[in-house]
Amino acid sequence: MSKAIFYHAGCPVCLGAEQMLISAINQDKYPLEIVHLGEQPDRIGEAESAGVNSVPALTLGGQVFHINFGAAIADLKA
Amino acid sequence: MSKAIFYHAGCPVCLGAEQMLISAINQDKYPLEIVHLGEQPDRIGEAESAGVNSVPALTLGGQVFHINFGAAIADLKA
């Protein structure tokens, strides 16, 4: 079973994507973990390693899907 | 029931997103229609009206989610 991870930063664009994913993803198949990089900055490195360049983004099955554009990941490194 | 529509143009980025959506979306809840705008250019107007600026993109519940970037919709108007 592959886990889906949604990275966001609390921005309005992020929240819209989050609601869509929570509602639409088949979580029996892809349990969805939601990571707020503003609140969990220790996970920024993991997101970058997965190929996340901006948020909101979804990683699933080794691929990265940037969904619309909220913020560049570089801007989350305070 | 809300329908999800995935607009694409056959590009490699599009195909990756298409596979993810087919696999991950709960289609019992959101039946997924896939529209290839290169093959169905008569639907470009509909996509633009929905707010689609580039492909691949997903419309769901009145919102547009641009997933990564394959091509600008303007470039699909041959």
C-alpha cells in the first residue's frame, strides 16, 4: 500500500486543494497524510528530497504532483 | 454527485497525472471524465470557462486544480 502525503503551508490555495484531496482520494487505497510545513519545518528536507518545489503538493507512488501554486518551498525556510 | 473532469493534451506530464487520478480518485463518489483537448479541441472553450489555464488540470466541485505543468491552454489552439 502506497501512502499519499500532502504538503502544504496553510495558504488559501493549499486549503482548497486539501479539501479536494480529503474528499476525493480513495483513502482505503492511499491513506492520506497531511503535513503543514509551516508547523513542521523539520519535514521540509524530506519534502525537498521527494521533489517538492512548491506547496500545495502531493506525493504518491514516488511521483510529485504540484497542485496550483501557493508558495515556493524555499520561502518556507524562515 | 459531482463529476470530476481531467483535461489533458497527451503530454508526458499529463499522462503521469492521469494515471495517478485514475488510481487514486474515489470514482464511486466522483466519476472521472478524461478529456484530451488535442483530440477534442471543441471542448477547449468549456475548459477555459471552467478556469483551466494549462494542462493537465482537474475540475471538481467548481474548483480548478492545475497539476504540474504540461502546456498552456493557449498553445492548444492550433
